[in-house]
Amino acid sequence: MRLSFRFAIALAAVILLVLGANALFGVRRDLAMFEDDMVRDAATMGRVLGPLVAETWAREGEDRARSFVSAANERETVQVRLVYPGGDETTKPLIDAQELSSLQTPGNLVRRTRIVDDGVEVEALATYVALPAPAGPGALLEIAEPLRGEQAYTRRALLSAATTTILLALLCAGATTVLGVIFVGQPVRRLVDLTRRIGGGDFSSRLDLRQRDEIGELAGALDSMSGKLEKAHNDLAKESAEKLAAVETLRHSERLATVGKLASGVAHELGTPLQLVSSHARLVVEEPTVSSEVKESAEIIREQADRMTAIVRQLLDFARRRPSSREAVDLADAAQRAARMFVGPADRTSIGVRVTKPAETVEVEADPEQLLQVLSNLVTNAVQAMPKGGQLEIEVGGGSRPGVPGDWARLSVRDEGVGMPPEVRRHAFEPFFTTKDVGKGTGLGLSVALGIVEEHGGSIDIRSEDGRGSELVVWLPKVRPA
Ligand SMILES: Nc1ncnc2c1ncn2[C@@H]1O[C@H](COP(=O)(O)OP(=O)(O)OP(=O)(O)O)[C@@H](O)[C@H]1O
Ligand SMILES: [Mg+2]
């Protein structure tokens, strides 16, 4: 059962009880007053009528006194009679004669009894007044008044009290139900809903109840609890995500370390035999006595051995076992060197190479060989990205770097090649990530370049769109002119 209904029923019961009791007491009090009035009236009547009847009796005899009493009867609703305790059917009192023995003169006695009024037996109040001498001995004046009016009043009063009480109880119960639903039922329902949502793991909902009562306080406390839970939940989720990312990074670096060790081991083991193969193949090529077919085969062996040596070198670079020796390097010079290395191969594929540099010298503190390798890896990628030719531009610059304070040197390698879709951009720096065919790329170029640049305190940005060329920007800390 709903709380407001319970309140309503309890209130209705209390109202019924209190008002009902009040009405009953009221009616009883009124009835007592009513009876007091009747007794007083009857006593007064007896006091007035008694001496007169006694007087008439003495002067004109009993019959005359009786007709005097009958005359008094005609006007009033009261029934007045002359009675004797030992009289016959018509003259004996309505009550037991025994009770009248205590009656004295002057004085009266009041008793409840039943009389016949208008042919109907009704309850009545009988008052007895002893007649003074010279009336007959033991003669009494009986004044009986039916309690009809009193009973009718009781009925009316009780009916009206009952109607008022029931109406009031219904009205209060209805009002309590409506107010209870508005001020208690609905807010409590919302509280329950919110609690269920919190239990289900949804901490984002709020009640924002504007009620200034206990329910409002409870809603406020629940809202604040929900807010704290949401914060704790978010913090926990963030923390878990960070932990997961940290674990992933750790695993990644562990993998890289393992790959690095493996790579350097393999490179060391293969490097010397490959060099031997290459130099012996060269000896065969240069030997004048061997046939041209053998020379051709030896040439192929030498080429492939050189390719393998290059791969081994890249593996060694990746593992970075070579010590770096740094000096001030003019970036424009480094760019020119890299460009020169590619003028030959670029020519064959109709690629134009251009170096742009600022008027002032841009210097960085770097290992010249490593810097050349970075450039060479970037330029190789750019050339490979333009199989149908295009313009390759190496630009040297300096100045500020967006979002990072400091004085920076900038070296950008721009091509008009195939570009990189977002997926490739995301993984381009990962070791062994390549989109090239087997034998064409090891996927180490960018990872080696980034490793070197980061060791020099810089970084590499990729700006590229699928099919619209790429620009790889190398940022290195600039050496301030002395
Ligand atoms: N200038 C570029 N234009 C388009 N894609 C590029 C460019 N530079 C790099 N990429 C993409 O990034 C990938 C990784 O490059 P990365 O230099 O590390 O390896 P690779 O060139 O595939 O092999 P490797 O350099 O070891 O011979 C390339 O396979 C290519 O998909
Ligand atoms: Mg490459």
C-alpha cells in the first residue's frame, strides 16, 4: 500500500475517532441540560400547582381538585395527574409506590418511566410533588413529560455529527492523499529510480529536487553521492586505461629490446660472411680468364650480397650499436649531401630534387653520419613514393615549433608521391612496419630515423594525405650562433 494512502487512512481514523467522541459527549451534555430544564420546569409547575390543588381540595372537595388538575392538562404536552400510592388503576402512580415513600413536603422526586402519549408508549420523565395539607393523606401530584423532543434531538444531532465527521474525514483523507503523492510519493519514486540507476552502474543521473525538507536533503545527499561515485568511477577507468597503456608500452619496449638484440646478433653473424661473398664475387667479376656467363652470375651474386649487406647495416642501425660522435653540423650542407646521393637514381625516374635553405646558417649539434642516414632514409621513402616521377624538395629552416617552446632547426622532406592514409601514418614509425613488397622494404627506415632524431633531442612530424604527397618534418634543437 502506498505511503500517502496509509497516512490518509490513519488521518481519517483519527478524525472519525476524535470528532465522533466529541459529538457523543456534546449530545450527552445537551441531553443532560435538556433533562435538567425539564426537571426544573416540572418542579416549578409542581410548586405552583401543588398549593393551588391542595387549596381547591380543602375548599371545594376532591372532585373539584381533580378537574382543576385536568384543566391544567389540556394546554401543555405534560400529563398532570392526582395520584395515591395505594390508588386504583386510574389513580395509582406510574412508578413503584415503594420509591415514593421517601418523598417529603416540600420536595419532589424525579424518575424515568414510560407513558402512553397519543396512543403510543414513549419514554418520559415523571416528577412527583407531595401535596401539602389539607389535601388527602399521601396524595401526590404526578407531572409526566414525554421525552419525544429529546429523542428527536439525539437522532438529529447524531446524524448531523456523523455526516460532518465522515465528510471531514473523507475530505482530509483526499487532501492528504493528493498532497502526499505530490510531496512524498513522486519525489520518493524519483529517489528510488535514481538508486536503481546507481545500482545499475549509471552514475551520471541527478535529481536536482528543489524541496526544502527531509526528502530534499536526502535527494541532495544522493546527488552528491552519485557525483562522487561518478568521479571515482571515471578516475578508476582513467587509471586502468593508463595502467593498460603503460603495460602495453612496457611490453612493446620489451619486444623492441628483444628484436634489437636479435637483429644485432644476426647482423654481426651475417655481416662478415656477406662481405666475404661480395668480395669473392667481385674477384670473379674482375678475373679476365673467366667466361662472360660466369662473370654475369658473379655480378648477380655480388649485387645480392651487397643488398643483404645493406639490410644487415639497417638492422645494426636499428639496434644502434654504433657510437655517435657529435659536432656542429650545417643543416644546409647535410641536405645538399643527401640530395647529391639521390640525383643519380632520381634522374632515372624523372624526379626533380631541389634544396631550399635560408640566408643564415642553421646549425645543429649532431653526428654527421647519423644525420645523413636520417636524411637518406627520408629521401629514399620520398623517391619510392613517386614511381611516376615528381618533385622532391628538401627544405632547411629554423625558428619556433608549434606548441613546443625553444629554438628549433627544421628539415623537411616533401614529395608529390602516393601519400599516406591515416592507418599508415599511425604505424609508420613502428619497426618492421612496411607497405612495400617482400624484398623491397624492411620497415626499419623511419623507425631508425626517429630513433636517431629522438637521441638528438628532436622529433619527426608526418604531414600527409592519401594520394596527395607527404612531408616529413625533422625538428632538432638549434645551436645558437656564438
Ligand atoms: N614519403 C612517403 N610517402 C608515402 N609513404 C611513406 C613515405 N615514407 C614512409 N611511408 C610509408 O611508411 C612505411 C614505413 O616506412 P619505412 O621507411 O620505415 O619502411 P620502408 O620504407 O617500408 O622500408 P625500409 O625503409 O626499411 O626499406 C612505408 O612502407 C610506407 O608505407
Ligand atoms: Mg624506407
